[in-house]
Amino acid sequence: MIHAPFLVVLDANVLIPLSVCDTLLSAAQEGLIQIHWTELILEETRRNLVKKIGLSEGAATRRVAAMKTAFPEAMVTGHEGLIPAMTNSEKDRHVLAAAIHVGAQTIVTSNLRDFGQKHLPVTLQAQAPDTFLQHLLSQAPQIVLELLRVQAEALRNPPISLTKLLDGLARSVPDFAREVCELLPPSFKNP
């Protein structure tokens, strides 16, 4: 992983939808962001991949293991002592503690109500994945368009076009997908 100056903690709920997770991980691979998570975040991801998405235990475990292998430096440890001091929703205090511990600027989460601004230091914000990806797109449009093209190209079982990838992303991050479509030059569209 390339160490980017923009540190983010990815909550479990943004790691579950495959296309959103892949986009966020691709952005980290490209050096646009430096991602972080904890064992608890990854365990919640694994559990919900089985419970909510219907993946087998084996498939969910392999997906989380692949993420850990690809981004070993993303694992946050040493934040546990901060958890009792957090004032946000009890079930998400470990996420906030991890973000504070690593000095993250953003927690990317679909559960904004558990990270109200009154609970966050002034240097930290919580953003929905749609908003977060829109910001990345506005900051580095060519890089984001290219990483989406590569992401679509990598999907081979079944093969998928960039347009189909964007259709899938639109289910979870509709504004981001719409903005990408508006920026997409004809050369990026593939059948």
C-alpha cells in the first residue's frame, strides 16, 4: 500500500457491499487514501457478509483474509484504552477510538447517527460512502475514473462492463455513480 496523507477508518458497513469495498480499497491502492480498520471491524464485516449478504462462512472468511493480506498496515492496535472515554454509540466506540488513535481525518460509515459531530474531535468527521467517494472524485477525477475502469476489467466471473459496475455502485452510492457517469469520456465506456 502507498502511504497517503489522508487517513480514514472504514466502518464494517462500507466493507460489506463488494463494489463499494473494492472502490475504497482501489483508492487506497492508488494512494488517494490510507485506510485503517480493527479486528472488531473486520469480524463485524465477516459476520454480516454471512448474515446479511448470504456468503458462506468460508467465502466471508477468505474475503476478510484477502483484505488483511492486501493491506497489513491498515490494522489498528493500541486503541483499546481509548474506548471507555468515547461518548458516541456504545457499539461503535471502538471505531471512533481507532480513528482517534491513528489520527484519521474521516470515518467512512453508512451509520452516521452513531458518529454525531458532538462526539467527534474537531479534526475528525464521519462521512457516508457516497459523500466520501464524491469528494475523492472531485479531488482526483482521472485517477478515480481509471481505477473504476480497472476494477470493472478485473471482474471476469462474469465479465462486467464499466457501465454495469456503475449500475451496481448506484445501489449503494448513487450520487457518486451519477457523477462518474457525467464525467465519463466515451473511451472509458466498454460494452
